[in-house]
Amino acid sequence: MILSVKKYINAYTDSSPLVIFRIGFGLMMLFSIVRFWSKGWIEKIYIEPSFHFTYYGFEWVKPLGDKIYILFILCAISSALIAIGLKYKLAIITFFLSFTYIELLEKTIYLNHYYFICVLSFLLIFLPLNSSFSIDNLINNKKSNSVPRWTIDSIKLMLGIVYIYAGLAKINSDWLLQALPLKIWLPSKYDLPIIGETLMQENWVHFAMSWGGMLYDLLIPFLLLYKRTRTFAFLLVVFFHVFTRVLFPIGVFPYIMIISALIFFDAKFHKKIINILKKIINPISKRLSQINIQNVKFYSNKKIIWVLAIFFILQLTIPLRHLSYNGNIMWHEQGYRFSWRVMLMEKIGYTTFKILDNDKNQFFYVQNEEFLTSYQEKQMSFQPDFILEYAHFLGKHFKSKGFENIEVFAESYVSLNGRRSQMYIDPEINLLNIKDSFKNKYWILPLK
Amino acid sequence: MKKIFTVLSISIIITGCGGGDNNDIYSDGFDRNALLINITDNIIIPAYNNFSSKTTELENTIDQFIAETNQNNLDLVQTKWLDAYMAWQHIEMFDINMAEEINFRKKMNSYPANGSRIELNVLSESYDFNDPNHYAAQGFPSLDYMINGLQNGITIYNGADGGKYLAYLKALISTINFNTNEVKNEWISNRDNFISSTENTATSSLNKLTNDFIFYYEKGFRANKIGIPAGVFSGSKLPQNIEAYYHNLSNNNTSKNLALEAFTAINKFFSGVHFNNSTEGSSLKEYLNYLNATDDGDTLSNVIIATINTAEAAINDLDDDLMNQINTDNYQLLVTYDKIQAAVPLLKVDMIGHLSIDIDYIDADGD
């Protein structure tokens, strides 16, 4: 056993898949930052709101005002550097830190794909993505045409974890037995050409897509791993993700997954792409080919292997933490985030807050739009940790306005997957007395 | 190479399907087009025609008052003002397109009126009605101040600065008519465009109508007419913030009547009842029924209507003089507020959920 682990760690393979992954990753990130910027979302999400929702344990991450643009510029530059492989290590560390800081700033835009990019970029810090076909090779006059197998496999493993946990999350009665929430979403896509008024309205299509989606997620890593099914699997990847892109507003995520899935192809495939790239940059590459870069052996660093081992143990356990809470995870959302639970629910809420002033023995209601943007209000209204954080913010706000002795109550109605809306938060509980923690949130009323 | 090419071309073909920018009429089986036609032709446009005829009449009586400034003519202005204000209750919720662009709602009905700003405007004779600071110095609440709120009204109009007061009165009504015509004419000229926008995007007609309807119910109706005066958002009651405050001082039932009229408009819109008669056409109610939206055994539309009716009955049971109600027994107003409020989650959560109205404007992966 130990012997075979050792043997595996010392096994080498061609480095070209890492090269293509590096270029693809860098360009996709550059594209998605430019896209985010051009849509005016930096302003809308990071500058306009007067209040930001932060993650538990990361309350110290503070908004930067206009300086947030510097972070985005840093992020964009490091993406470009990653793509061309210039100062790779510095670039990927900068990317990871700036991107993660941006994400930590505002919880309302938590998306699994942003989390995926945080996690992936952390992993990439430890992988030699610049070992060949990079500017770093020219500068250092060194390259490694072969790299340890584990470097490529760890990316495959990360993708496998994402897909398999996404698939496992779909094994629930709403998804499989009632085709929810697809049954709600698909008919509303009636304005799609050809399929909108036909297929999207059919009951069997909702079920086929629910079951198909579950099976796709669970099987695709294996279909990609085996050479015989690989091309078919990749076409499936393209079809699946582009189809979801057409149906839902999920931004660049589908393209990131498509590009990422290329890592499963063998070195021959990637070499072909590199050759095409070489032809494109022909005039430069001709001159470059005259420079003789030394091919050196890349050695695995034991410490890195340990870091990655711990990283993957965490990645495997974090999505399972919901098991320590009772009840429907989609309802109480404890352990919902960072678990690859994607497109699982249609949840809408409406939450208002009542401030009880004990000194004057009177109460009043808060007008949320005074403090939150409409998107923040929408997200806050159905997620318990948002409701709690906002209640504490309101408490602080009104205390600073001279209301000393106040209590904050939520009146919250939430509808999950088309069920009738129900009271969500116990309206009798003064939320100022509740501290956020990993303890069970007993103040969430159970789903009827 | 071949592989890459196949993959690429398939991606392009599939991606290409995502466009969908042609002008076909789409639906989920429900005829959204018929709904839009009914709401536009039988509710919105007739309501605007009615409203603009009332504001024209009001302008005529104001002209008459300017020509012959006496109490008799001022009384006439007051009557026509109330008629127009009642008619306004039927259009405030349609804050769409041109109305939204020119801030029609805010210019017409921001209350309480800013009396000191009005006085300043009158005497300085210089003001810009497009400046948000002047929203509360124009429209119905400001007319209310000018015709019902001035102490010794007729003597002021006949006094030293009378000409300036008359000029401001004229400026108020002609601005109202100018804005009203702009919005009305756009409804008429843009009608075909509006009713054919049946897709499901944040900017398509039904999505805007529905969002604005809910916004109106929550803000224009619930908060402005009842919540704010009752002190729901401030802790202490604010009786001077009722709608038509000055007219209500002398007539005692104005605010309540306006609120009840607004309820009629809300009911008509939800059930698709024609503005001019009681014929029922396609509506949100019908759409919800088509989608089989149910709620504890009853249809969601019935539950919504019953909840709205309960709220209407609660307003009916209040003192005819809302101000008196607030000053003597505000608790009843808070209870009424709760009954109005009960419909908000039904509209905002349950109805929106069933209609799957698309209001997202940034990426989401459904979690």
C-alpha cells in the first residue's frame, strides 16, 4: 500500500495538460472579471450598498469603497499573467488572495462557481502550471516537459468532487419525485425558441431533466476518466453546460466547467492545441525555438503533498457537515453553502423587522429599502444567517439613534419549491439575543 | 484537430440557440397576450382617459377661478380637485415606461405637501418641478394645500400677492395636465408594443405590471395611506401624513374615501375587471388559476381576494375621519394595517413564485 502510494507519487507524465489548463483558466478569469466590471456590478454590489453581509468568521473583511477597483485590477492582471505563465507563482497567489477577498466582502452574491474558483485557485498555487510553454521558462531558461502525475490528477479530483457532491445533493424527494424546482422554472422559459412552448412545458421533460441532471453529475467524472467514453463524455459536458447556460442566468460558470473538463484528455490532445497556439504566434515562436531551454526534472515537494492531502480531506468533509443538523437542509440551510448544492431550490421570502422599544413601550417596522439594495433584500429574506446578521445590524443602528432598550423581531414568510409560504423565523424571539454559531438554529420554524 | 473542431462547432450551434430576439408571442400555454390586452385596453387606457378628462375639467375651473376669484369658484375647484384625485387612485399603480421615466407618481402624489417650499415657490416665482426637492411642492397634495389649506384662502388670493398664488395654482394644474398627457399618449401610441411583449424577462410587460402592482400595494397603498400615518415605521403616529390632509380637515372623510377607491382599483386590476363596467377579463387571477396555484385546498387567487376583502372591510369599519381615528384610537389603524399587510406575503412570495416572474439582474446558480 505504502509502496504503491510512493510509486504513484513518483510517477511522471507529460506536462501539456497543465499548460492548456493554465491558459484556459487565466483567460476565463480575465474574461469573467472584465464581464463583471462591464455590467456595472462592481458599483452595484460593492460600492452602492451601505451595509454588507459578511461570512461567519470573516466579519473583519471590510469594504474598500472605491479602492475595490484596485483589487479587481490586481485580479485581472494576475489572470493575464497566469495565462502567459509570467511570474506564475506570484500571479496565482495574488489572484487567489484578491479574488477571495472580493468574494468574502459580500455574502449576498455567494455562488458555488465563485467558491469553486477560490478553491481551485488555492489548489493551483501548489501545482507547477508554468512548467512548460510559459514565459517563466524563458526567464529561468528551464522547463519541465514532464511533471508528477498527481499534479494533473489533483485537478481531476477537485472537479470530480464538485460533480459528485452536486449529484448527491440532487438525490432528494423534491428533485427526483416531484421534479422540483425544474417543474417551476422550465415552463417559465416559454420564450425560448423552438423548445420553449413545447418541450419546456412537458411534465416528462421536467422529470427527464431532473433524473438526467442527477445521473450526469454522478457519472460524468467516471465517463471522463475512461478513454473509451471520454470524447462522448466531453460532448455531454458541452451540451449540458451550454444548455443550462441557455436556461438560467449562470454567467460564465458553464464555460469554466467546459474548459476545465479538457484536463481529462490525454497529453496528445493538449499537445495538438499547443501546436495550434504555436502556429498562431508563429513569428515569435520561430525565434523562440532557436533559444535552447534546458529541460530539467521536476521534483515533488513532500510538504506540498501533505498540504494537498489535508486540502482534499477538507473538501471531502465540508459538504457533509449538514448531516449534523436535523430537518430539510433546503429549508434551514445549515451546511448548505460550500457544498456544491446547485440549482436545487426555488426559494422566495419576505421578511420584515419589528423593533420593540421597551422604554417607550411602542414598536415600529423597518423599511428594508432604507438599508438594503433590492438584491440584498431578496437574498436576506429567505436565508436565516442573513436575517440574523441584519437583525443585529438593525439593533446597532437604532441603538446609535438613541433607542437604548430595544428588541428586534423578524416577521418572515418563505416559500420553498412552490409550497405555500410559511412563517420562517419564530416571531417571538428577540434576535438580538441570538449569536450566530454552528449550533442548531432552533429559532427557524420547521418546514410543515 | 478534428475533435476540437467538432466540439467547437457543436458548442457554437447550441449557444446560437440562446438568442431568441424575434417578435413572436410566447407563452407557457396561458395567453399572456390576452391578459395584456385586457389590462391595457379595458383598464389602463380607460382609466387614463377618465383621469385626463377630470384634470382638464379641473384646469377649466381653475381658469374660471383666476378670471373671477371668488369663493363660489374656489368651491368648484375643490369639487373638481376631489374628482380628479379619486380618478388618480386608478392609475397610480401603473408606474411604467413614460410614467416611470418622468417620475409621474412622485410628482403627482408625494405627501405630506411641503408647505414652506410651496410658499417659497409662490413668492419667488422660480422653481423647477423636475427637481426631486420639488416633488412635494406639486401634484395633488400641493393643490390640496393651495385650495384647502390656506387660512383665509379667498382673501389671500385677493390680497397683495394674490396674483402670485393664482400663477402657482395655474402652474400646478398645467404641469399635471402636461405630464398626464405625456403618459397617456405614450400608453396609446405604445399600446401594440406593450401588449406584444409577452416573453419572460425583467423588462417584459407583464413582469413590469406585476412588480409595479405589488410595489404599489406595499408602498403607495399600505405604507403611504395607512402605515406611515399610523406610525408603523416611526413608532409614533403621524396624523398630518394622511392623504388629502387639508381637505380632510373640513370634509372629514376624504382620506378614507381615497383609500377605498384605491382598493377598488386594486381589486379591478387583480381580477381584470373593466374600468368602466363590471365585465371581467383576463387577469393575474386567471393566470394563477390557470397555473393551478392552490393554497390549503383553496385556490391562491381566492385566498388573495379574500385577504384583500378582509383588509377593505377593516378600512370600512374605521372612523370616517382617519385623522380622528388616529388621534382617538390608533390601535384600530394598526390592526387594519396588519390586515392589509397579510396580503403582501401572498402577493410577493406565493404569487410571484407561481408566476415565476423573472426579476433577477445578476448571475445566480439557484441557491
